[in-house]
Amino acid sequence: MGKLTSIVVDDIPDALEMLCNDIQKNHPEIDIIGKASSVIEAAKLLQQQEPDIIFLDIMLGDGTGFDLLEIVPNLKSKIIFVTASDEYAIKAFKFAAIDYILKPYSYNDLADSISKAKKQITPNKEQLTVLQESINKSITNNQKISLHTSEKIFVFELINIIRCKSDNNYTTFYLENGQKILVSKTLKYYADLLKEHQFIRVHQSHLINIRFIKEFVKSDGGYIILKNNSNIPVSVRKKNIVIEMLNNL
């Protein structure tokens, strides 16, 4: 077999470079012809060339790996998902016959995945649909979330998250134990992910866990006081939504 081509997609720069370095160092038979840190960047790459293998992170700042597969639906590339998903999701990968690398991965994990990818048939639409449905179900039922920083992967119970605050393309998580975690994904991403778990976006910069709401003050434009006495502003267009939500608790 001749040299294989690949594209690596991960929105965390350090993780992207580490995976590329590991591939180049330990698998010289694979030529990395492109790197991307978002769904949009990856889609543009795949419009120009189709690699033999795509190393694809699931959770990206502007969407998911599944969004990319929907944008470019007829890929013949072998897909190796790179993920920190829980055990339920991993079983879904196996069921769908698409390989994965679980972060943090070992050299053997990478080698095994590449070996399997070489032998796999091209994933078809039915396989990808089964996998996507399984992952969506896992996220919906799961009461935990994994937060990726440049150094660690933290796993927290959703009930322990008080609020999230936007900082441009970053989001800060505020935990009940006083801990703060800064991650390189947008607040919109987490607002969409957590909207079915009693989180509400009350402002362009604020997403809160409604379990921690203490009171809503209607004066001064409207703001929420949380149980830890934090004051969170409520935007004008969100005010009626917040009032309705509180009336229905």
C-alpha cells in the first residue's frame, strides 16, 4: 500500500498539534495534507481534496463533527473520531463500525485505530445516521459534561454548574465549589448543548442553571440574583422569556 493522505480536525490547538506530531513521528506512511480547527475550515478543505483518513474531533467550537459530515455527505474517507465521550458513546462507535480515539489516547490507541481504518470499508450514510442518533441520545440522557482545557479534561455533574459566561470565543464555567474553568468554545455552543438540561441564556454573555436562581429583580432593566448572590443581567429581549420560565417552575 502506498502513502495515505489525511486531514486532522480539532478545535484545541495543542491537541491538534499533538495528534499531527504523533502521526508524523510514528506513522510515516500517512501524509497530513490539511489541518482545521472548525467545521467551516474543514468543510473548505474537503471541497478541495478528499483524504484517505480524517481524524475528526466530535465537539468543535462552531458545531460538531456530524455537522461536517452533513455538509460533505458523500465522503469516501475513513473516519476516525477523536473524542472524550463517555462509555455509552464509545459503544455507539463500535456498533456503527467507525473507529475512535478516546482522549487522552496512547500510541497503541492511535496505531490500532489507523490499522483498523485501513481495513474498514467506507462508512455509508446508514452507519453515520446510527452513530449520530446514538451520540445525540447519549448527550440528552447524560447528566455530566466534559470540559477541555489545554492541559486537562474535566468531568462535572451538570447540577454542579452555576453559570457560564462568554468571553469572545471562550466560555468560563462557574462551579458550585467555587472553581472556574475556561474552555475554548463559544457560549452559543454550550447554550445549544445544555438547553434541555434546565439552562437558559438570559443575556448575550450569560447562560445560567435555573436551579440556582434565587430571585428576579424587575427594576434597573432586570437582573437575576443567584443563590451564591451573583447578579446576572437579563437582556431586554430575554426578559419576557425569563418571567414566563419562572412562572412555570
